[in-house]
Amino acid sequence: MEVIVYGALSTLWWMSSLSILLPFMLLLKFNKRFRDKWFSWVFMNCLKPFFNPKLTPLRRHAFDILKQHLSDRKKNVPLEILEIGIGGGANLQFYPENSNLTALDMNENFESYFKENQKQYPQITYKKTVTAMAENMDEIEDASMDVVVCTFVLCSVQNVQAVLNQVRRVLKPGGKFLFLEHVAYPQTQWSFTIQRFVAPLWHLYFDGCFPDRDLAAEIKKNGFSDVVCESKFPNSLLLFIRPQIVGIASK
């Protein structure tokens, strides 16, 4: 029954986008500056209030996994962390104590939201923000990071393998890549068909996001020495983004 409901809603979305919403859709498609401003505003003022309570347990679980893998860490030594696609800083509340943070995001419209949020977490030493695509992190030195954090970002990048190559480049030997992403359903399920059906609209309205990527497979084939990956299906999330993966990969 749920699949039928979502199928009907997806059809209505397509019909609206090709009729009454067509001018807005064309503006999103052909004006990147407008698209970036639209997404940052919608994300912080609409999506964040709605989804954050539902995603907070997953974020907390991800950082619990990180803490388990850093159990032998000397806490008097600062932990060098790079967060890719940091947005407004939704993960900051879960950061380990004595962390040095380098932030990276391609959408500069998130900067003011992040700076305001960052003030609430004095246990984090903020170093700098790099405005760049994750596929091209040339400003980040080789083998300079203990941890790279990436939550709900790989769904939107242009080249997943290029991003993961950059992650391995900037990690120190033995460094950790912490990830939390929404992914595709198994291709045999009708829910995957719905993800594929809405994917072009989802990609346009949500700033390049693809709801139907198999990111677990992408991470596992990239060349990390070890990958721990869990699958979650929280019923509180919309069907389009219900499948989640959370885990950690070691360089």
C-alpha cells in the first residue's frame, strides 16, 4: 500500500513540475546561483527542522562507531578532522573533545549558518573553511587528517570514486573515514523503481542529490584497508531516502 501511495505522489510531482512548476524548475536547472541559495535556505529552514529529529539517532550512532575505533586515542593530542559538505554543522554536537576542525563545502551560502552554530561547541577548535568540490580538495595536504567525516554528501557529488580517492589521500595512515548516507533499495524491490522514477526531479530540486546510488559498493571497492558498514531502514523517513548506510573505513 505504501508503495502505491508514494507512486501516486511521485506521479503528481512529475505532473506539477511539467506544468505549473515548470518555470521554477527551469530556473533551478539553468541558474546555479539561484539553485545554491534555494537549497541552503530550504535545507536550513524546512528540511532541517523536519528531518533532524529523525536523523539525530543515526548521526549519534555514527559517532559512537568512530569513538569505538578511536578507543586508544591519546585525548591530550588534538584530533585533526575534515568534514566534507559540512553545511550548517549538524554533526558538531557529536564531535570528540579536543578536535581540530577543517570544514569543506562547495555551497558558500551555508557559511553563515555554520559559523553561528559553531559558536556553541567550544570543545572544537575551528581552523578554516575550504570552499571547493569534494572531488578537488587540493588545499588539504596529503596525510594530514586523522578523520574525514562525510554525512549525506556522496549522494550529491559528481564523481564518487574521485571523492573517495581524495579522502584516502588526505587521511593519515590508519586514518578513519566516517560515513552516513542514504542509498538505493535493492534493485528487485518496487521501492527502487520509485526511487528511479523520482530521481531526475530529486536531483534538480535538492541540489544535485541522487536518491538511487549504491554507495556501500562504491566505498568497498575504493581501496580502503577495512570497511565496516551497517544498513538501516528507519520507518520515520520518507520512502525515497529510507535506506541508510552508516559505517567507518580505514586507510
